[in-house]
Amino acid sequence: MSTRSGDKIICALSGGVDSAVAARLLLAQGHAVEGLHMTNWDDDDAYCTAARDLADARQICADLGIVLHHVNFAREYREQVFAAFLEDYRSGLTPNPDVLCNREIKFGVLLEYARRLGGRRLATGHYARVAADGRLRKGADPGKDQSYFLHQVSREALADAVFPLGDRQKSDVRRLANDAGLSVYDKPDSTGICFIGERPFRAFLSRFIPELPGDIEAPDGRVVGAHHGLAYYTLGQRQGLGIGGVKGGAGAPWFVAGKDEARNVLIAVQGRAHPALWSAGLETGPPHWIGAAPAALSDGHEFACHVKTRYRQPDVACVAVRCEERLRIRFDAPQWAVTPGQYAVLYAGDECLGGGQITTALDADAVPAAPVADTLTAPL
């Protein structure tokens, strides 16, 4: 959808500097801009920032001289995002709720609400770019690119989105906010999962998933410690294991390398270079493609592209093949701490193709050698 100067654009305002500058840039381009702040989590405790964020959004709109709308999607968030988050943790996975939040909330119910307000498009402060036909591209700032979090959003929804920061560097955004006199110019970026904030993760999760203590074992079966519940740990985790000196063991740090759900045992290894922490490939559940599935991706036919297995990871060259309703990916070089529950997101150049939730990390014996693969370079 094209946007002309003067068209009404609804800008999602989180209360942070990025969305504030996005609104400021749209105003400078001559658009009629209205702000829309959504509350997704409404627990009234010391860690919940919802009230402060709403107050900041109001001040941003006062600074810019625009209207602010406020909507509460806490029920939708709990039903469509948080419930899946808990179910994944109960299943031994480490989910990424921001991916579902973008698909179900920001570019789902929030987009529909913006349309009801008369908005021609919905703007956000994401560091990403979208082509006129809805193809998703990386943001220009490699340290802030957020296409990973947007890969599950439909092409139709992306066609109604505008990302004013897509061609900007974060440092430039801070400067613009300061120059414009925006009150949030120096507000720290939010980190971690929105509804957890700065609170201790295990304490939060134990409100919904009871502790189930068990042993921590080395690969040879030696008990080296105790855990509070498998749900509270993720692959590659180093901190919080509580493993002290082990008789006959080296002084290298311990890392989580696996979970034995049947025995309620956490597997830990010493040293970041331990083979159990490295994978030759992975499998995903059913993939989501932003457009049609790549033409090279028919059952059993492989193609070369790049993949991210977690946010801010450098792109990794790989070969992917569709096996019925899942993807199997072989890395060109082994990757560290590939974690079920996270997402494998595929790229061709700077275009984000889509991806799927990781179900299994594969060792070298589980990833067969393959014939020369097609290389996916052309846009969809």
C-alpha cells in the first residue's frame, strides 16, 4: 500500500525513544499522525513498567502535539502469547514470546484497531525495512536489525506497516530525539521479555510452573549438582547452576548441554568447547514464509541460504531442505547452543524469507551429507 503525504498513520508508541522518533519522522514528512499505546501486561507490582510507559507515551504525544489512543490487550496477550510461552516451557523448550507478540498482537489485533481508528498504515519503531509488496528486509543498523522478531508476520500485514527507522542507525535516533526535545531521548532501551522486566526469572516462572528439583549430571552420569526444575534452564546457560568444585574435575566453567525429561535430569558439561554444546544442524516445526515458499524448496530438494538461530547472532551459511511439514538445516560450520523453542530464521541477502521454531538440534551423525544445493539469491 502506498502512502501519500497527509495520509493518517497510526504510530504504535511504546513509551520509548525508538517509537517516539518514528512518529517525529512521519510528522516531518507531512503525515497526519496519531499515537496508539497498548498495555499488554497489567500486573501491579514493582517490576511492571506499564504505568510508567503509558505516562511516557502521553508525554511524547504532548511533545509532538498529537493525539494518543490507549488500548488494553492484556487478555489477548495472555491467551495468544503468554499461554503458548508457558506451554513451551512446560515442554522443555526455551520460547521467544516477542515473535508471537509481533504476529498475534502488534500486527494482529493492534493493526486491526489502528484500521478502526482510520489509519491507512501502522508505524512502529522496529529497525527493519519493508518493500511495497510486503517483502521484509533487514534494518540498516546491523546491531539493531529486528527482522528476526518479525519473520512470522504475514506479508499482507507487512504491506500495511511502515518502519521509519529502517534506514537509521541507533545513534542517529538518539541524536534526533535530543534535537527534537523529546523527553525520552535518554530513556534506556528495554531488555529481556516485556512481562518479566528486571525481575528474577525463576521467581517469576515459578508462579506458573512449580519447582520440580532433580539432579544435574555430567555426560558420564556423575551427579555434580541439583536443579530447581528443568523449565528454569536453557541450553548454553552458565550462570545459576550452583556447581562448585567437582572431585577429579577440571576448573573450566559448567554449561547446560541438555535435558533428560524422562528422568528429570539436567545435563551439564565443562568448557564452552565441549562437543555436546555444538550442533551441525537443526530441525524446525512447520515453517512460515513471508511470501510463497521459495521455488527451490520442494520436498527433498535443498537450497543454500543463511540462517539465524537466535537474535543478534551473525548470519550463518547453511543448506536447508523441506521434509514434509518441517525444515532440516545443515550449517556450513558447527553452531553453539542451538536451542529448541527459539526460531531458525532464513535470509537471502538482506531479505528475510521466514522461518520456523526449532524442535531439535542435530549432531554431525544426524545430518547427512548432501548433493550440491541450489543457492537462493533472488527475491521472492
